[in-house]
Amino acid sequence: MKKLIYGHIVDIQIYKDLLFKAGIECLIKNEFEEASRAGFGSGLPGNADLYVDESNFEKASAIISSFKETIK
């Protein structure tokens, strides 16, 4: 897995849904939430990383870029 993007969890969830519709599996990693559950404080609340398989990285990146252009 390769990190595609970092951002607010709401945006990351939107990107995940877009990629899912395109047939690309991905993983959301929220370090703050994980650390909080373990009793530590790390990361920023409300932010997360979105990971995709390296073989889908270019396609996923293009989908996210295209989506960002439509909301400007």
C-alpha cells in the first residue's frame, strides 16, 4: 500500500467512496484515533491518510485530481 493523500477525514471518506466506485480498494488510516484508543496522543484530530495499492496509485491519483478540479 502507498499513501495517496492526507487530509480531513470528511474529504478522505469522499475520496474513498470515489475510488470504491472506480473499483479501487483503499485503506483509511487515522493515527489520532488509533493512538487515542491505545491511551496515547498522536496525530491531528479529524485528519487521516488514504492508502491505495501501488498498482492503482496512478489511476487513483488521477481520479482524485479530477474530482478536485470539479469542486473549484
